[in-house]
Amino acid sequence: MTFIYPSVIKEENGVFKGFFPDLDKVTFEGNDINTAIDDAQAVLYDFIRVELTEEDSPQLPSVSDESELNLSDGEFVRNICVHFRYTEGWDE
């Protein structure tokens, strides 16, 4: 399974900081854009992993369209993608 969520990133004082508008309180950062994106993938993976392992059925938020996002000065959007392998018990 592949999940793609938009992230909003801004460089502040030499540090790239970002968040996922669709995921409550999920943030990331890095000293350069590549490190920030790596961190974004890690926190997105962890968020989705937790949601998929919930006892109740998983409730993943819908994905916003980039045109729906209200960006401030200096902010830009990067889509972050994570992959999960099918595991036993998941329907294909």
C-alpha cells in the first residue's frame, strides 16, 4: 500500500520545518531539505502504522488537494510518500 500526503514546509533560520495539514500535530524538521523530507517520511510512516494497527478499523484522514491549502509567505508543498507491504490478515 502506498500513502501520499501533502506537507507544508518553510525554511526558518537555516532549518526546514514542516507539518501535514491533514494530520493533527504531525510535524518534522531538518537542517536541510533532504533531512527534513527524510524526517517527514519517518513521522508519516509512524502515524499511519499506528492508525493501521488500531483495534477498531483504521481511520486515516482524507488527503487535501494542494489547491485547497492556504500557504503563507515562504511556504511550499511537497507530497510525502510512504509504502507499506501487505501483511497477513490484510485483504489485497
